[in-house]
Amino acid sequence: MNRPTRAGAPAPHAIERAIDAALEVLAHEQRPTGAWAGDYGGPLFLLPMYVGVARATGIALDDATRSDMTRYLLATQNDDGGWGLHVEAPSYVFTTSLCYVALRQLGEPAGATWAAPARAWLSAHGGPLASASWGKFFLALMNLHDFAGLDPVPPELWLLPRWAPMHPGRMWCHCRMVYLPMSFLYGRRLCAPADPLVHALRDELYAEPYAAIDWAAARGRVAATDSDVAVSAATSAIHTALRWYERHAGATLRRRALAFVLDQIRQEDENTGYICIGPISKLFHTLIWHSVDPHGRAFAAHAAQLPAYLWRGPDGVKMQGYESSELWDTAFAAQAIVATGRAPTRRAMVQAAHRFIDRQQVLADVPDRERYFRGPSRGGWPFSSRTHGWPITDCTAEGIMACLAVAPHVTDPLLPRRLELAIDLILDWQNDDGGWATYERTRGPRWLEQLNPSSCFADIMIDYSYVECTAACLRALARYRTQHPHHREREIAAAIDRGARFLRARQRDDHAWEGSWGVCFTYGTWFAVTGLRAAGAALDDPAIVNACAFLRAHQLADGGWGERVEGCRARSYVPTEHGHAVMTSWALLALCEGPPTADPAIARGVAFLCENQRADGRWPDEHLSGVFNKTCAIHYDNYVKVFPPWALAIAARRCAGS
Ligand code: LAN
């Protein structure tokens, strides 16, 4: 494996065999629903929160689950004793504190062999008092940190007039849906009872006696390990003002604010079938309903949906970044199968995938949507399932493209009206800068990012236009109009033009595009190149030619491409030692959009993929290729199954000169 490759591409029949073997793997892994699902783990702050919430609410974890969670946490401990923000990251105080607490809550003794190095790492880095703010907040919920040491999150912010630039309704939906329940928990100072384990943990976590800790002095303290994003002077000033407010907050206004927030929470629960938009809000809502009404319907419904977020893998049980990635995975898989030219012989697989995608399209807006700060949903596709229901720009685009790609191969292609709904939503979502954001049009000013209090996640305050989302929407609009030229013809043409201009403006001086949701320049460049080409850029457009040259310059000696997640934070290309099948596939898919001259880089990339495929049709495990908010890597299990056959098929056609 990873031998330097010959100069030429493998023989055509060898490529065909590789594609067949990869499709056999996909066929084997398709679920009866028609979907592909996969491990969506990676971040290490989620499972400990799950364990803590289960304990605080009395949700029992069976023995097998406990031991598999323990196994996962132990397997992800770094050699220095700590835990990273994600499984490949150096240790953070945030996750080390939380993972330590979780292991103890799972029944591990303080004298276990993993525990002393963890405590030593923690105390050498300032202990929990130096954690990123979300870590302190969670410890406070567990009664392991005083609320006096937290930066205030007053629920009254939700009562600001809607036009206020700082109104939470203007924030990126993931940020506001984390701070929404946080403000309730903070407003009520909700925390778990101080049982014997809590007392023991207070002694284990802190250098000084818990009662003697100067919480006020430690406010705003963050270890260097947890400081990816500087907390600005403006944020500190606002925290000071909010602390003053906290001391004077009137009970009536607080009651009103808490009631407002709880109503928002209730509606989000109903809109998402108690899944919630993401893992943190899910856990916080569960805690809240347990405190509001432990015997009520809402808490029971939350408890029932909690395991949906767990993934059981060979490395143990983890909490995923979303309850599933099924729509996203299935939309890509469907497009990949069609791209290989094998849809006619894989009819059942394609038909089932299409049925799944068809069923996940959201067909109605959420009730009373403006009151709940929701945009339109009708016609969109979510990342996981229709039950979750939050539609996303690029998931909608991939949904459209998958449906268009499979249409000639299925008995019941998506109805034209349903495609129109999706296209209308995409048109509605375009930002003034010509780009597309993730879930909503950008609602807040850019300077709001200055108030990001997280210290370990970048770009969380507002929903920005992204290269990938924009490119995906361009591909979908362009592809749609070739097959349905008469629906909103002029608006589509104008949207494509503006989107293409946005992409061109985002090309960097080194001719790459920076990705935000995959690692990193390979991912961004693949999206941008295919988006621009779909928008009408010529094969020899300088933007395309230069981008291809950038990719060629980063091809590794083994013929593959590979980038490390560190490059996302550093905002520069950080190569891996050996090629990666996923990144090699993205690079190949981009290069195949370039000028049609014989390209030895493509031949070598194809050879890399063929040589590294195992006898069972799979490619070996590799570094995580997904990312969010610049710092946290996340695992897309199906990428390594879907992208290599897709890229091989496109590149093989290219090598054959067709
Ligand atoms: C996701 C998952 C899907 C992902 C894509 C659709 C792949 C992307 O193209 C757009 C952004 C999106 C929707 C996305 C955004 C950030 C998410 C929701 C996640 C990476 C999954 C988990 C992450 C979420 C923010 C985790 C919780 C942490 C916070 C900082 C709030």
C-alpha cells in the first residue's frame, strides 16, 4: 500500500473492476429504507454531555451501553492524558474535564490507570477554571462549577426588539439553538443535586478546596489549549454589563423571558419530533423538560429520542454530531451510482435510494414560523430526515441533483411540482452577496462575530455565505434548467450569474478555494470548480485552469492527495504524509473539469485509488475529512465508500478520452 505509482493509469478493466467492487460494498450497506447511514462521530464534547444528562435526569443506560461508552472514551484519550476537541486533536481543558467526569459517572474509579494522567494534564493546564466557556457551563449543570464563575446568558436577550442587531434571532441557527436552552438553564441556575460523586469529583478536579475557589477571579480565564478564537474586549465588556444586569434583574421580566424561551423550546421540539436541530440543544431540552415536568409527555418523548444520537461502532458507543447523515449520504450515493454508468444494472439500489430521498423532502413550513424565527422550509431537504425537518441549502441542492440524476432510471421520478418547490426555496435563500449560507439567509451583521464567546469555535455567530453551499446550489440550478427550462427561467439565470460572481471573488491568491465543511482546500476547490463549470465557465477559464494547477502542485508522491484538518484552523494547506482516498477523489473530480488535455496527474490519482483498494472493495480508514467551525473534525463514514467509485468512473472516461 502507498507504493509510488507507475506513470500511467491502470488498464480500463482494472478500473472497472475497482468500481464494481466499490458498488458491491454500497449495495451491501444500503438499509431496507433505501438509505445509507454511517458513523457521524468525531467531536469529543458530545458523549460526556450525553452521559451527564442521562445521569442528571435518571435515564438509565444499560450495562452494554455503559461499557461501550467507557471503551470509546478510554480509546480516545490522548497519550498526554487529556482529550482533544475531536478524536484527532491535541488535548483541551474543555473536553478533558468533561470526559473525566463522564468516565467517573459511568462508574470508573478515581484510582483507575487512565485517571491520574488525566488529572495531571488538567491541573498542569489550569484545571476546569481554564476551560472554554461551554465546558464551564456544562460543569455548572453537573454542580461541578459555580454559576458565579460563568459568563451570563440571560434569557431576557430574547425579549429585545426584533430589529436589534444583537437579537438572538439573527444568529446562525446552530448558535442560537444552543444559547436558547442555555439561557433557560442559566436563568433558572439549574443543576444536578450534590450527591457523593459530585463531592468526590469536586475534590478530584480542582487543586484547591471547592468552597475556597475564587470563581469571580477565574471568570473569562481560558487555557491556551482552548483558545482557538480570541474572546474580544467587546465580549468581555458585554459580559461585565450583563453581570451588572444579572445582579439587578427583576423577577417579573425574568419570568416573562423564561416563559418566552420555554415556548420557543416547546415549538422546536414539536417541529423536529423531539430530535432538535443538533446534539447540544437536544441534551439541554431534555434537561429542561425533566426539571419542568419530570413525569410529563415532553420529557418522555425526549428520553425516547435520545438514543437516536448514539452510534455503536467497533470502537464503542459515541454521540454523533447530528442524529444521522442519511439524506446527505444517500443523495451522494445515488449520484455516484449514476455517474458510474451502472444504474441500469443496479436498478433496485437506485430505486430504493430514490424512494428514501423522495420521502425526506419537507413539504410544509413549520407552524407560525415567524414567531419562532424560522424561515421557509417547504421544498427543502434536511441533512438527516424529514422528521428532523430543518432544511439546508446544500442538502436541498444535493437532493435535487440526486433526483434529477436518477430520474431516467426509476419508475416514479420526483414530480415536477416537487422539484419546483425545491428550486423556489433555493432562489429564496440566495444572499445579497450572491452566495448561499447553510440554513437561512444571513440575518445578522458581520461584526457580531466579535462577540463570539465560545473560544473554541470560529464563525458561529451568523450564517455566512459559503463556497460549498453556493457551488452546490449553482450545480442544482444549472442542472435543473437543462431539464426544465421553463420554470422561473430569468430568475434562475440571474441567480446563477450572481452565484458565480461570488465564487470567483472567493478564489484565493493561490487559486484554491477554502472549504468550511470538509478538509479543506481540496474540498472547497472541488466544490467551487464544479460549481463554476455548471454555471457556464469554460474548461479553459483561468479560474479553472489555475485551480487545477493548484491541485496538481499538491499531489503527493504516492499519486494521491491528502490534507490535514489543522489546515482549516491555520487557513493554509497542510498535507498528510500519504494520500487519502476521499481527498484524492475530490481532487480527481475537480481536475476532470479542467482542460481536456491528457493529464498525468489524473492517471496517477486513478492508479492511487486502484492500488489502495482492499480486496473486499473498501479503502482503508483514514483521517477525518469533515470539519465544522474551523476547529472540530467530524467523521463522514460513507465518503470513503461513495467518492472513490464516483471519481474513478469520471476519471476513467477522461483517461479513455471520451
Ligand atoms: C453540520 C452537518 C452538515 C453540514 C453540511 C450540510 C455538510 C454543510 O455542507 C453545511 C453545514 C452543516 C449543515 C453542518 C453545520 C455544523 C454542524 C451542524 C454540522 C457539522 C454537524 C454538527 C455541527 C454543529 C454545529 C455541532 C454543534 C456545535 C456547535 C458549535 C453549535
